[in-house]
Amino acid sequence: MNILIVSGFFYPTNTPRAFRTAELAKQFVRLGHKVTVCVPESNFDYSVFLSSHPMVIKTYKKKLGRRVFTGVSLIDRAIFRAMNQFLDYPDKSLFKILYKVLKKESGYDLLISIAVPHEIHWAIGRMYREGLRVAKTWVADCGDPFMLRESGNFKPMFYFKRYEKLWCKFCDYIAVPTEASKDGYYPEFRSKIRVIPQAFNFDEIETLPFKPNKIPTFAFSGSFIPGLRDPRPILDYLTKSKNKFKAIFYTRQPSFFSAYKNNEDHQIIVKEYIPRLDLLKELSQMDFLLNIANGNVTCQTPSKLIDYALVNRPILTVSSLSVDTSLLDEFLNGDYSRQYIVPNLEQYDIKNVANQFLSLV
């Protein structure tokens, strides 16, 4: 089978969408299919990767426009926020770029477009509207919804609705990670939705033998959303309690922790992201792992929960909107009876997930 995967992220980038793109491509190759990935330009040397996973890598230039607002001044931030909200800057540039690149492609059996960014779907939707079909079957994969999303700093402007309805109309299937994710899409297209969860190669997982830590030690990996998926209400309680703890946060948002000072009872350590397989080894050394629920969001399930389950450590799930302090106390005292259990872990095995995609052709 001839398969094309279009994504905004790819190996070795350390993001859930990069993991999904790379794991699907590698598994399709293992199954004997001809695979092409269309991903952003990179200076990374893929020679070693391609020697183990022979596929075709086509790239596109991720042009961001005349200026990228990287300053920290209030004016720069306000301009960037306005351009992002009202003009969909900078991701809107992908709409035209990918249209030009992909209109040259054809003859595939399966096309998988992976969002975010959703502008990838927009470009393909425009092509299909013009009769430029890339593949016999097009599956639009959505880790998060766009127009009907419940999280994020702001809602998309109403006029972007036409782009979402365009790709939803022309794709054959919409792949979402959970049953609850269906609510993130317009009702008239929900018959196209198939639940295909995030996935990883279980055969690559390596953990270290667990030894209880001298003081309760937990970790979190990922990003935060102020007031929604926010560590501060949790830390506010913990730093004022009598419980001793060591908390390790793998994140690129250290500003969330600037108000907290360490002492011999309370240690808060912020670390940069590390490669996923290395991270799993470190997570396997924690007494438990922290998952901060996305407030009242129902249509998104953090992919980190799969990793947490794979390292076989107890999972503490709390909401920053209403912190269950008794649950925090239980975990810090070694009582994990109310831990979160990831159901049916095998559904996240890349072998099963790849077959779900292939079954749609």
C-alpha cells in the first residue's frame, strides 16, 4: 500500500504530534508498506533514521510571514495575540504553502493528515474541493479540536468556521483520540469520526527498577494553561502543608514556579524537556506521577497518561480548578488506593493503532 502522512511535526521533535507521525510511519514501514512523510524542513541528518526505517521524507518550508514577534514587551505580546486570534498568524501561512506542495502529489492509497496545526487539513480540503484528490482514502487525524475546543486562551473567530467545515466535508474519516473527543466537532460530520487513540511502540520502552525515595517524589511532564491546567493551586497547598515532598516538572514554562522557594521539606525542580525514552526511565523512578486535569474539558485526554501507565507508577489526577487536598495528602503518605488507572492499555500499542488506520482504506 502507498501511504502519505502530512504533519507539522516529526522526529526528533519532542511533541505528541511528532511521536504520532513518526510511530505511524515506522510501523507502516515494518508492515511492508511504501511510506512518504511530508513534514517541515529540518537541519537534522536523517541518514541513520532512514537506514532503519526506509521511507521517503519530503519537506516544506514553514514560512511564518514578514515578522515573528518574539519580544517580551506588552506591545509585542498584544500585537502577536491579536494577529493570532484575528488572522490565525502564523499558522495560516501553512494553508498556502502546503496547498502548493501537495497539489503535486497523487496516487496514494491512504492519506493521513495530522493536526495540530489544523491548517494542514485546511490546505488538503481546498485541494479536494478543486478535485485534486491525493489518495483513495483521506483520514484527518485530530489530537485536539479547533473551532469547538474547550481549552486555550481564546476561542477561534467565527469566520474560521468555513475552513473547518471545508475539510470535514471532503475527508473520508476524522480520527480522534477518545469517545469524548467527538463533541469537539460539528454534529453533521460526527458520522465520519473514528476513535483511534495516541500510540507508541511498546517494544521500545525501558524502565529502571523502582526504589522508594527518601521523601515522596513525584513528577509532571508537559505544558500548562493559566487557570485551567495550572500547577500553582496544587503547589500553594503543598508548600503550606506539613507534608514533605520533592516535585520535578519537565516543562518549558518555568515562570509558573517563580514564586516558590525551596527548603529542606519542599523541593520544586524545573527541568527542560528530554527525549521521550530517556524521560520514561526517569519517570519510572518517581513514587507517583502527577496529571493535572484540563479543568472541565471533556474532549481532550493528555497523551502523557499513556507514558505514565507504561512506566507502571501510580497516577495522581487532580484538577487545578478544585484541588482535592485529601487526595494529595493520601499520595504523599503512600496511599495510592484512589490512583487513576488507564483502561485497556493495549489499545495504545502502535501495532493496534496502525491496523485501525489501515482498516479504513
